[in-house]
Amino acid sequence: MRKTIALAVAAVALAGCGALPGRQVGGGGEEKQPQTVAESTTEPPATAKATEAPPQETRAIASRQADVSGGGQHGKARVDILGLKRQGRTLSLNWAITALDGKVNVHNGLGTGPLDMTVSAVSLIDPVNAKRYRVARNGTDQNAQCVCSGTQGQFLDKGQTSTLYAVFAAPPADVTKINIEMPMIGVLTDVPIS
């Protein structure tokens, strides 16, 4: 009896977080994708902390500078892509954004709207297969949260850096480079996937 109850509870938990086969989980390409990422937590994403720019320990695989504005803040920023790593059916993107001049609004500048204090509007574009990959979600309902950095309260002054991440569905194995689109920053092209 206990085994039956334990199995039933496990099945309900797995179904609720989208971990059962055949269930679509947000974050795939805009065409139907197989399940990509599931998290069993409903806690909000952790907020990344803005810090003074440390000595660079990780070499950037791609960079882009842009004049940025958002939420009444204006400045110049540099994005350094620190990693784009394929892990099974997911792809993890890690980057740093540094304020070069003025004030840079990371708070809601990389989200999908003024109340979205995450990096959920960042997307990957596969030019070979003409597909856009959006940030993965930890569920399928309206309360599903992105599997990405939170950015609440991040207004970077000159010299400050914020390190961020986002998880996506992986493109096909034959795709070795991809474009990264970021609000305020623009598109970084031909970023290598490791």
C-alpha cells in the first residue's frame, strides 16, 4: 500500500513539473519541441548581484557594446558571452553585462515587460534551421517562471558588472554556432556552442 501511494505521489509530482515524457515545457523553439527543462521548485529565480568589475578570469567567446536606455536610465554597456554550453537536450548561456558609461537598467531591461525582472526576453536564433529558442520555463501554466537570472534592483553604474544566465532547449547537434538576441544590446552573431 505504501509503495502504491509513493508511486502515485511521484507520478503527480512529475506530471506537475512537466517531467513526464510527451509533455511540452516552455523554452523550446517556436516550433513544437520535445520536453526540455523541468524544475520542481516554484521559488522565484535568484537575483544576481551587481558588483564592481572583477579581473576577468573567464575569456569571452563573443562581445558587443551598445548605447542602452530603459526605464529612464541611459548609458553604454558591454556584454561578454562567457559560455554557451550544450548539456544533453539543453543549452546554458552565461554572460556578463558591464556598464561602461552612465547607468544601465538591467532591472527590467532584459525581461519581456516592465514588471519582468528577469532575463526572459533573451533568445537564441538558429539561422540554419530558421528557429528562435526562448528561455526555458519551469512549468506550462501562467505562473511558470523562467530558468534564468533574476535582475530585480540592478541598475549598474559605470564599472559595475552583473553576471547572468539562461537555459534554453538545445538546437540540433549539427548546429555549432548560434545568434544571441538581447533587448537593449542587439544581436551577437555566430557565437560558438561548446
